[in-house]
Amino acid sequence: MNTSRRSSRCRHVVVATLAGGLAALLASGAARAESLVADISADEVRIESNFTGTRIVVFGEIARDALTVGRPDPYDIAVVVTGPEVDVTTRRKGRFLGIWVNRDAETFSDVPSFLAVHTSRPPHEMAPRSVLERHRIGLHFLNLPIAHASDVPITDRANFRAALLRLRVASGLFAERSGAVTFLSESLFRTTVPLPANVPVGDYTVSTYLLRGGTLLAQDEQELRIAKTGFEQFTFWLAHQYSAAYGLIAILLAIFTGWLAGVIFRRD
């Protein structure tokens, strides 16, 4: 009798172990059901004297398992192009003795110098707020921490944040474009990201995210470098490395230009 009970228990343990292993295997297979491969049309943009802006193309493919085909919820793609982070101060003007002057100011830290968000549909329809904020998918989900202690009331900080976003969008440095990611087939996609003439130089990150049913399935990341070349690069380097010499040269050049204009257009 004891031997029969032990055999029954062993069979139950073996069955439970096999069932658990099969469940883990299926779960891991489901986790690896989708993968993402993305690339960009150029990994370097050179700014010359005649630079008026350019475009880069981000394209890729979704690799899928047979188990994922036919699911009702669609795939979502988000492409986020992020420039170097900087501190940005937003100021608010006010009247002082009848004159408009800068009064209150708020400084935000770790602000992308450039941010372009392209999605296959509106971000709030793609994933929960926590996922969107973590990966900066959407301007309304961009976290802008305060750089230091501020005298601005907490209830008023939203106005400074809105002003920062409005000014960046107006200058072309921030952009959110829903529906800008096009699916060429069930697995191939692409989007074109404009870079304005005033795009900052530096090292950029091009992040591509694959989502489905509000869950982040996969992501890919590419590096993009934007740099000045030729005379523009020399003046940029001189102004940042030897600012005093750059200022002196600029003054001497202005004096010489004024003197030369006076000589050319002098009336005897």
C-alpha cells in the first residue's frame, strides 16, 4: 500500500514538473515571439555653409513567430530621435515701472536639445502612461525635472513647462507626428524625420520601439552624429575653446569692415 502511494505521488510530481517546464517554455517562446531590426539612412549629418535642413529615413522590420500571426491587436511603432541633453531656462515677462522685463524664471534639467517623436498612431492609444514616460514617447509624456531649488509655486510650474514645449515646437526643435510611421507590409515600416536648419550639433540617439496591446515587445537603437564641417566647424571650435580670441577677432573684423566700407563709399 505504501509503495503504491509513493508511486502515485512520484507520478504527480513528475507531471507537475513537466507541466511547469512546458509553461515556462511557452512563456519564454511568447516573450521571444517578436523581435525588431531597425536602421537609419545615414549615421552622420554634416552641416556646411549652405545647410538648410535635411531628412533622415528610419526603417525596419518586425520578425514574428507563427504563434503571433493572426492576433487581433495591431503592432505599434514609435521612433524617437533625441539630441544631447541640456539645461533650459524659461522666463516670464512682467511689468515693472511700466516696462516689460523678465521676472520669474524656471530652469529645467536634462532637456533634449532636439526631440522628434514619430508614431503609427496617437501615443496615448499605444501604451500606458508609465511606458510612454519611460521612453519619451510623446511630448505630453516628456519628464522635465527642475534643475535646482525654485521660487516658482508648484501650481504655476505647469505654465513654464507648457511655455518651454511651445517655444521648442515653434522653433522646430520639438515635434510629435502621429501616423508618421508607415507600414509598407505586415512587417516592414518606415518614417522620414525632418532635421531643421537650426538643429544642434552633437551625438543623437534614434530609438525604435515595438508595442502591442500596450506592452513594449522589443526596441532597437541607432547612433546619429550631427557635426559642422569646414569653416563653420572652425568658427564653432574657436568660439567654444578660445572665446576671448574669437571675440577679439570678431571686433577687429567689424572695425576693418567698417573702415573698408568708408573707404569704398567715401565722397570727395
